[in-house]
Amino acid sequence: MVEEQRESRVFEGVPHYTVLEDAAHELGKQASKSGSPAACSGGNRGDRSRERRLPPVTLTEQMAHCPACRQDFLPSA
């Protein structure tokens, strides 16, 4: 789709990431409407009937406090 748009002169050069994202979203919608399972990267057919249940994950963020301005913030790593 992006190559077709480039050939049609919709844009020139490297497309903005939103162009690629929109194209991927559209292809995903078309694939879900087709009803056929997606092929995995190994060439096998995907199986949508299996559901994986993963354990919950707890994420923590380090918070810092500036006594001068009395604001909490996330320190850079």
C-alpha cells in the first residue's frame, strides 16, 4: 500500500510513521474480515482457538521529589 502511494506521488521520500501505521491498521482490518488465521513467522498457520492466560505483572516506577518546587517527578534512567 505504501509503495502504491509512493508510485502515485501521494508522498515523496520516507513516509511519516502515521502513514505506515494507518496502512498496517487497514491491512489488519482486512485480515480480520477474511476469517482465515494468520500465518506465523515460521510458516505455520496460526490457531486462534487457543487462549493463553498469563499471570498478572506488577510494574513499579521510581518516584522522586524536588523539595525546592515540591513536585513529584519520574527521574530519567
